Amino acid sequence: MSDREPPPVPYRVAVVLIPNFSLMAYASTVEPLRAANRQSGRTLYAWRNFSTAGGVVTASNRLDVLTERLDPWAEPRPEMVVVCAGIGGELYRDRELEAALRQLARHGCVMVGVSMGSFVLAHAGLLEGHRCTVHWEMRDAFVQAFPHLQVENRLFTIDRDRITCAGGTAAIDLMLELIGRQHGRGLAARVADEFVHGQLRNADEPQRLDVRHRHGIHHPQLIDAVRLMESTLAYPLPKAEIASRVGISARQLERLFKQHLGLSPSRFYLKLRLERARRLLRQTPMSVTEVAFACGFETASHFARCYREAFGVRPSEERRQFEEEYAVA
């Protein structure tokens, strides 16, 4: 997206809502535009809500939003199209919508995927040859579905006329970046202040909290051990090797985990692997056996037994229940 030429005023934004969309991601997209208008005293941005058929679209928190029918031929066309989706968006397929998005892209609209909206753009073929990002929780599923795309671990990625965003409050940072490019960093800063958004985060800042904040730990060797575990879920390391790599004895490692995390290293490692397995079961078509191997289990039967002990259901039941709840198209 070029920031060298001044954008038209008002800059027209079409927000396409997918059933079960994230209200946080939606509000984080449109509210900065409203605040930019307020702070500037001008109508810099105008936005409207759309869906394939029009009518009410329900968010994941059950809030209803009224939309118009998306017509890619209607004039005036928007300068930007933002596809906003939420949990279950990775399962969503709407051929009519995908065709409409491709048509709008051919007319030069900037295409934006927020949260699971990245899946919708990818299914429509609109991320081919472009760098992109997706919510950290969906990265495995996205890479599995679109192995040829270049996926980055960023808050948002702007690659020419394709923009993707991790969702949640990262959408605020994306919109502040766009406002800053189009109308100056001063306006973006005033919008951030209005939302008590304490800093303008760069695109390449991490999506997730650091290990020390996520787990409430501060011991340096324990932090290193957890990071090592999180990076080796498919090929779990022996306890002795983890201890050696972080510079302590296996007995010290055992003591640190029990003291600070309330679990043995092996139980904590298993917990991380099962959490990843749950994401893969919900978000990908991988078989139960494939998920088991991807999460470091030698047999599907051992995996199924551990899974049921942890979550109370068999892996196959987990997938079925999730698809029944979120399969919306």
C-alpha cells in the first residue's frame, strides 16, 4: 500500500463480516477510523458493513450487526475491503464471496484480512505472491492449508495492496499505521491517545506475551527451558538434554518446574503438546494419527489416551464437536 499519494477523502472502507466474526477485531478496525474523523474534524474515512447476502451477521459473542449485500460492481467502489472473521473462519467457504473479493481486487481495492479473514483471502487466491500473517493460534492450520504462502509472525503485514493482521487489538495498531501513512503520525498519535493505547506498536513486534508473562515465571533457566520446550513440541527432548542446554542439572530442572509451575517438566511438556494437538484437531484436516506424530507421540493410541485424560473427550470427538459448533458454511 503506497503512502506517497494522498488518499481520496473520504477514504471508503467496506467491512465484510463473516459469521462468528470477532467483535474485538471488528471494533479495533472501525473505531480508529471514527476517532481519526473526530480528531481531525473532517470525514477522512467512511465505512459500511457488508456480507454476501446482506442482513444480520452474528458475532462470536452473539451480537448482531446489520450488513448490506456485497455487490462488487456497485459504484462508488471502496478503496479498501476488510474481511473480518473469527473462530471457525478457517472452515468458512463461500464461493460467491470469494468471487466478489477477486472482482474487487481486480478493480484495485486494497484487500485486508483481519484475524481469520486471512483464511478467506487465501481461499480466494488473493494472497498468492504476497507476504502475510495470521493469529498465532491459527498459524499451524494456515501453514498446513497454504504451504506455498510466505507466512510471517507479525502483528500485521503490509505487502503492496494486500494487508493481513493477527486480529484482536493488533487491528488497532494496523489502523494506526494506515492513518499515520495517509494523514501523518501526529493524527495517529492523537487517535492512540483517545483509546488510551499507550504506544504505537510496530508490525514486527511479537503477537504473544513473552514466556515470563504468560507463565508468571522469572527464573532465567526456567524461562529458557520453557522456550526450548515450546520450540520442540514435535520432537520432545529428554529432560537431561533440556537441563544440559539451559545450564543446570536434571534435578535442578525438576525442582524449578515443581516450585514455579506446579508440574514436573514431563507433565508440563505434555501439557504444551496436547494444547498444540487440540489446535491442530480443531483447525486442520490432519488425521488423528498425523496430529499425534506432529505433537511428538509415537503412537495414536498413546496420544488418544493422554488426550482423553487431559480434556475428557477422544481426539475424534473434539474435532466433531468443534466442527458442529463453528461450521457456518
